[in-house]
Amino acid sequence: MITNEMLRSELKGLRAKNNMRFEDVANALNVHRETVRKYENNPGLMDVETLFKMLEIYNVDPLYFFNSIYGRLPYKEVKWNLKNN
């Protein structure tokens, strides 16, 4: 089972790895920086769509994100887009 603590740790790590501030992520999500802080501190507050958007911002494939939480695969950076064209 994936816990809030696991998600919290991974999301904070991804933001740091990408040298992004709360403000940077907030601008990309079009939300206030405090909202990003709340999401990062309590990932259970965000919906799946927001989580996937955050992974897109960090350029991480969701499959690799969840597998890496379980310790099965390393992150794989990819280029992808969730927007419907």
C-alpha cells in the first residue's frame, strides 16, 4: 500500500531534484503556492489528475513513479503530455 508518507517523500524529492520552488510548481498548476505546499505535505488532499499533472511538470512517467515507490524501478524521465489535443 502506498502511504501519504511515501508520496510526501517522493514529491518533495522530485521538486528538489528539479530545482523548483513551491511558486514554480504553483504557477505550472495555476494554483496558489500554499496549495502546492498542502499537496506536498498531505498528498491525500489532491486528486489523481493533479498528481499526474505534477508528475508531468517533473517529467516523470506515472508508472515509474509508483514502481519506484515500491522499490522496483528507478525513475525514468520521459516527454509526455496529458492535454487532449
